[in-house]
Amino acid sequence: MTEKITIAVVGSGYVGLVASVCFAEIGHQVICVDNDEAKISSLRDGEVPIYEEYLPELLARHRNKSIEFTTDLHAATRRSQAIFVAVGTPQSQTGSADLSYVDAVASEIARSITEYKVIVEKSTVPVYTNEWISRVIERNGVPRDLFDVTSNPEFLREGTAVVDFLHADRIVIGVENERAATLLRAIYEPLTSGRYYQTVDAVPGVRSSVDPPPILQTSTKAAELIKHASNAFLAMKISFINVVSNVCEAAGADVEEVSRGVGADARIGPKFLKAGIGYGGSCFPKDVAAFRYVAEQLGVDFGLLREVEKINAEQKRRFFQKVRSALWTFRGKKLAVLGLAFKGGTDDIRESPAIDLIGQFLMEGCIVSAYDPAAIERTKQVLPPSGTLSYAKDAYEAAGEADALLILTDWQEFVELDLDRLRYTLRYPIVIDGRNLFDRVIMAQHGFTYLSVGRAGGV
Ligand code: UGA
């Protein structure tokens, strides 16, 4: 049994909030810090600002007990053994990561250090950030033996963040000495020993886990690079299958079959080989650009990543053209759009291909009726309802009298739609599916003209 460790998590965004709640869940005392007073006060009231499975339950379980919320970074630093930095690293104009929040937090932490602390980079940051953080802390007069800067990148996906955190494929700790490594290992011990999974009230998705996650101990620089390289590789895998899907379309083959065959090779693996309308979200677009920039700064031309970005943009353009060629003209046509979030299972619309495409359809004079199980409220903030854009209460309402139905997000709810009801609700039974959710033969049997991605022509 390990001791209860006091941990500060700075930043209550996606990564920070999930990490805070999960550290509490595995038995630690957590102080979650943010400078946004309103956010902290609503978290104190138990309100969860993001749509994420298990997060509300876990917050309710630990709130006022092993998780506290505060704006006082100074006090949080004083009381904690480890300080996880999970603040935003947005994309700057050059494509590089803007590290000004990390810089500001490092100075503030430094001013509160009076005894040994381990500072942990949890945000996705470029290689060498640990050295910068160390320099900032030293400049603020903290002796070198009073702190260590380490890297512990996070690999959680939105929508499955809690389960991903509690049962990761691996836990990477980038450290420069054993003192820091010992503390990080102790923090994750309930997971790596498998002890957490035996507890009766463990999160259902991980309770039955038999293989505890392994710890990979690396240098701090390697850990920073592991995060960027992992995201860039996954983005590359998606772009690769997207180009293959275009070859399939031209050759008259089905990319779903090709993907199955390729992914069955254990060296390649079946995941992230789903062709579609390109990747989105708050991570892949930003991290591919940042990693390319990091490489450039180090004198390495990572042209492959430029190509990944180009393919991703092209995939959206091709989908737009597919819709145009199905409808011939756009002005005055009514489009039913299913899906706004950048992927199913989340209300996040950051860099969502759906939002971009809707903007283009509106510019062409289409009338859009959109539906998403979770992301409508967020979308209204960037695309307010208007004479040409409305939001429906369900898929059938969106489909009413539409000239075509477009599927832009892979929600399970869409797979379960009543196809006959949909068919009779649409003005024309045209479905253009950017996520390949349906079987072509079944769609044909239900009387649809069904166009999808990488599956030769229409039926
Ligand atoms: C991604 C990574 O998967 C996480 O490991 C990482 O921790 C996270 O970024 C991050 O850096 O914070 P996330 O952005 O939540 O997670 O979403 P993904 O499930 O990876 O999907 C990203 C995009 O790729 C979505 O638009 C999705 O629709 C698309 N995608 C994914 C495909 O088009 N095809 C696929 O086969 C898989």
C-alpha cells in the first residue's frame, strides 16, 4: 500500500480535470488549480464543464474529500509534493506551440518553492521545454537541489478519457534522477501494481483489467518527444488510409475491406485506419504542426508531416466536392447534417471538420438543418442559428424535407437510426456519409442513394 500523496494539478482543462479526478480516484489528495474564478467556483459546486463519461460520478465521489479546487497556486504548491502542469499550449501563428502559460506558471510555482518539489509537464510540449522550465525556476532564485522537472505525457482520448487515464497502454515518465522517478512511480503505483483494478468501486470500463499498465522510464527529452511522435504517427496513419480510400474510389474497391486486410497485420494494427473526412480536434492538427516546427528548429526537415497536413485538408475538400456532384447546384438546397463534434462521444467542436464544412455549405447558399447528440450548444456559439441555419432536436427533424443527408461525425446513435423512417422523411433519399457508418448493400435495400468514403461510386 502506498502513501497518499498530495498533488497539485495546474489547469482545469480537459487533461488537468481528468488527471485531477483520476489521481483522487486512485487514492491521492489533489488540489486542482485554475486562475479562472468562475470555473473553479462551478467545479466546487460539482458542475462538470465537459461531456465525458464517468467524470461527473468520480467528481461527485471525491469532491470535498480528496479533491479540492482553488485559484491559489501559491498555497497549492506549498502543500504538494508534485505539481502537474496541465495548462494550454495553443498553436501560435508560426505553427509552434505557444508556451506563455507554461512560462507564467513556472515563475509562479518558483516563487512558492521552499522545499523539494517535483514539477511534472502534463501538457503536450516541445522537446527542451523541461530545460526552459528549470531555467525559469532557477532565475527566480530556487536552488537546483530543491526541484526536478519531469515529463509525464498524457495519452487520453476525449470521450474515453477516464478509462484511458486509468488503464493506459503505458505510463511514460521522463526523469533525470531516481529521486523524481520514485515519486512518480509512487503516484502511479495503484495502477501499475494492479491494486486499483481489484477495488469494488473501480470504474466499470477498467474493473476487469488483468494487465496493469507498464511504466516506461525515459529521459525527460525522450518523454516530450514520445508525446509529439505518437500524435503525429496516429495522424499520419489516418492520412495514409484517407489517401488509400481515394485510390480505392478510383480503382473501384472498398477501403473498409482494404483497411481490414492491412490492419490484420500485427505490425500495423487495425486502429486508426478508418477513412473519413480527415482528423480534427484540439490535438492532432495542433501537434502535427508543432512537431514539424520543432523538427525544423532542430534542422530536420520533416516533410512527411507537411504531407499529412496537406492530405487532411484535401480530404475535406474531396468530401465537399462529393456533395456538390451529388446535388449539382447548391443555392437553396436543404442539407440535413448529422454530426457537429470532431468525433463521436464528445461535445468538443475544436477543429471539427463538420464545422468547417457547414460554413462552406452556407457560403454556397445552402439551407442547413443540423443535429448532434451533444455538441449543438457549443456550435451555436460559433455558428448561431440564422435564416439558413437551424438546429434540430433529433436526426429525423433535421432530415425533414432535405435534399440530402450528410453524416459528418461517427456517433453510435446515427448507426441505430430507423432507416425506413429516415428514407420517408427526406425529400430525396440521398445519404452522403463522411464516416462510412453504414453497409452499402443495406442502404441500397432501403432505397437510398448512398455515397461514402473510399467505396467506389454510389449505389
Ligand atoms: C488524440 C489521441 O488519440 C490521444 O492519444 C491524445 O492523448 C490526444 O489526442 C491528446 O493529445 O490530447 P483525441 O483528439 O481525443 O485524442 O481524438 P482521437 O480519437 O485520436 O481522434 C482524432 C481525430 O481523428 C478525430 O477527428 C477522429 O474522427 C479522427 N479519426 C480517428 C479518423 O478519422 N480515423 C480514425 O481511424 C481515427
